[in-house]
Amino acid sequence: GQFSLSDRGGGASYSQKMSADELKSKGNAAFSAQNYPEAIEWFTKAIEVDGTNHVLYSNRSACYAGLTDYAQALQDADKCVSLKPDWGKGYGRQGAAHHGMGDLEKALEVYQAGLKVEPTLSMLLKGVEEVKSAAMEMDSEGGIGINQIITLLKRPDLVEFCQSNKTLGPLLMQPDFPPIVEALRDDPTTITQHLQDERVQTLLQELLRTKNPDVLRKAEEAELRRRREADARREADRRGKDEAEKKAKADAAAKLAAMTEADFEGNPSGLSNWFKDKGNTLYKNKSFDEAVAMYTKAYEADPTNVAVLTNRAAVKFEQKMYEDCIVDCKKAIEEGRANRADFKIIARAFERMGNALVKEGKLEEALKAYQSSLLENRVSDVEKKARDLERDIKKKAEEAYQNPELASAEKEKGNALVKEGQFVEAKAVYDEAIRRNPKDHTLYSNRALCFMKLLAWPQAKDDCDKALSIEPKFVRALERRGNCLMMLKEHTKALTDFRKGLDIDPTNQGCIIGAQKVEAVMFSGKRDPEAVANAMKDPEIQQILQDPIINNVLRDLQSGNHKAGQDAMKDPVIAERIQKLAAAGILSFG
């Protein structure tokens, strides 16, 4: 677990018995073991004993740098220099922190300031060299030299760095990656063997992001520029191709427009397509009669070109000549199959025939046409037409079956069976009554009663929902749904239904008794985990719990400030919301 001085057997008194030097020694030992969090704790305790010791701040700064927390490292380094401005090592800590944060210019400035104090201190001289080397290795595009990469990898805690990094940590779960990381740690020059590995590239990015984010930023900006330039080139190529295609089509159209029937002598297929293209243009311009004439010529020129028959059928459909449309579609199907036409053309003929049959009200035939089309070629648009048509056919059949008088007779039969306690049989009779008159809300309520007697609470609730969707003020359905909700342990919703019923009919005994049962649960002091879990899913309960006024009242009640709670409860809105929390089992008064 995480280190704490209190874990060492003596708590705070243990550290208080030690001198600042003894605590510093403990910190140095932890630092040497690269246990930076523990070292930070020891140095912090030492600073509490002697806050004027500049060495303690210097050492803790080195620990924070080891954890790549350069902001804290710089804070301690600044304190060290302020306490001992003639000590070169403090400047070294400042420079390392600035370097780590990517501010090479500031790092060089601090190192040079330290050299004025201690001109021969190797820590400062090495720092200057590292900063200059890092600056030289950054080219104008933000590139990173191989020497800088090797420098990044020169850290004995490379594996630990990966473990603590949220991006690299999951990669270590791959069995072949940890050995690579260990090899790079032991010999960074082997990096050239792994540069094609995307995981190693990610490792370098994370190291660079930590050590020198400015370099990574420039590299990312350069990569973004390269991508944008590549996208611009691709877009230019695409536009060039589009323009070339448009020109080719325009040239072909111009050439076609200049042609005459004589140009297709001995080429019936070409002549047929020529007429068909003219028909298509006329169809788009809504010149339907002229389009029909061209499609007819196209078919006469080449009777095997059955696609023109489906095109002519489309024109007939637009002209509301549905029977003629159907004739052309049937002919396209028959001759298309005889000539082994493309299955997509056959499918199109069936679809257009189905469209015309729908307009004629021949829904069953239209459905068969759509289904035949799908057998030839499955297209989502035709699938949707078939589904919608099946639904319409079913709806019309249900409407044709409806008969309120027969429904009333079935209802009486069901009521008699309920009185005899034959709930399964009554439910079946109510099913038939609902089919005969699905708009009668009382039928759903009666069937809900059967479900309740059979302990089928979810089905009973669904029937009450349906009854109330037809007649929202139907008190009997509110009462029954409230009882269902109680059995389903949704007490908040149950109480709401009983209160709605009483708003409509204050003397309704079922709602009165139901509300009393819910309130009894509310003040019992007992909590049902399932009921609480159901309540927490209720959007209304969630909204109440997020209300700051309600939260203040709950705090008053929990802290024993009952007067404040009672005063708040005088507000009817607050009182109602508190009662809902109690009914849900979230708040207990027991």
C-alpha cells in the first residue's frame, strides 16, 4: 500500500522523536532506492522540524523531479535558492525543473546564474551541455534526434514509468512488451531495432511529453501540417478527376445529341438505348406523353431490352394509369425471364407492380409483388414497403373484426366468469372482447383484475397502463395499478397513483386503503433493498435528491435539528417530496 510514517509503529510521535538530520538520512536512503513517495514524506517531516534547511528542499525537489512532477520540483528549488542563494546546487535543481517542463531557455538562464556562484560545479556544467544539446537536436520541424531519444530512455525507472502511465500501463499486459522495455532500459542504443514497433513509438511520445512537451508539440504540429498538405493534394486530385469525368460525360452527351437514327443502322441495341436515354430526359422534365412515346420506340427497336418496359411503367404510375403500369410490369417480368434479363430489372418490375396495386387498394396482391421483388433482389427500401404493408393489412383486418356490440356481450361473459372465480377463462374472454373493441378502457381494467388474481403483476400493470392511456381519469385503473406497483415494490409510484385516484374521487375506498398501506410501509422504519433500488431508478426521485433545498432539509433532520426540519415541512411542496423519499424507502422515520 501507499507509504505513511504512521505505518512505522510509532505514528506521529515516531518522527517527532527524530532530529531533522535523522529524518533526512531516512529520506536519502529512500531516494537511493528510488522510492520517491517515501523519500518525500521523510523530507517533509524533516522540513517540519527545520524549515530553514535549504538542503532538505533541494532533496525533496529531486524526488519530485524523479516523479516528473516538475511544478512541485521547481517550487522546492525556488525555496532552496531563496534560503541559500550562494549554493550552486539549488540552481541546478531549478534548471532541471525548467528543463523537465520544456523551458530550455529558462533552464539555460538558471544554470548560467548558478555558474556565477559556483563556476566549477559539474551539475551545472552538465546541465548547460544537456540544454544546448537538446536545443540543437530540435530541427525547424520539431524533429527529434537519435541522441535525444537515447537520452530519454536513460532512466533506471523506465519500467516503473510505464506502469504508472495510463497509456503505457495496459501495453505492459502484452507478454512481449516488458522485455523490450527492459532491453531499452539496459541499453538505450538498441532503440534502432524497435522503431517500427508502434508501442515503442508511444513510449517515446509519453517520455517526450513528460520531459519536454514543447518538442512533442512541435512534432505534432509538423505532422498535422503534413497531413493537411496531403489532404489538400488528395482533394485537388479528386477535383481534377471529377472535372475530367464531367467533361467526358458532357462530350458523350454532346456526341449523343448530335446522332440520328441513321447512326444506329444494324445496331438495334444501341438504337434502343438511344431512345431510352431520350425517354429518361423527357421523364425527368415531366414530359410524360413524350417519354412514353420514346420508351415505346426503344422497346420496338429491341424487344429484349425489357428495362424500357419498367421505365414506361414508371411513367404510367406518375400518370395514375395504374392498370397500364401493371400490364407493363407483368410483360417486363415475363419477357425478362425469357431473355434472362438482369435479376435487378425483374425485381424493379415486381416493386413497381406492387406500388400500382397499393394505389388500387389490392393490398394482398401488392404484398405478394413486394415479396417476389425481394426474392429477386433484397433491397432495404422494398423491405420497408413490405413491412409497412403487412402492418396495414393486419390493422385493416383488426378494424374489420371490431364490433362494439359483440365486445359488450363478451365483457358480460367475462364478468360472470370473474364472479365464479374462473380467472383464466375470464381472461381469454376479455382477450376476445378487446379484439372486438380495443378502445374500451374498461376491458383492459377487467383483464388486469384477472392477471392480479393470477399474481401476474407486470401484465396487470401493463393493462392498467393501456386503460389509463385511453381514459386518464379512470379511478379503478389507478387503484389497480397502484396495487400492482406495491407488489412490484415501486412504492413511490404506487402512492402517486392512489393520490391521483383520490384527487378524482376522494371517497374511493380502494385508493384510501392503498395509500394507507404505502404510508404504513413508509413509517415502519424498515427498508426493502429491492424497493430502494427500484426507487433510485425513478427520474422523479433522482430529481428530488438533486434539489439543494431538499438536501438542506435532510441534513437538518440527520443532524438532529428537528425544528428547522419541521419548519421546512410546513411548505407543502417540500413535505410532499420528503414523503415521496420516505415512501421509496430512501428516508426512514421509524
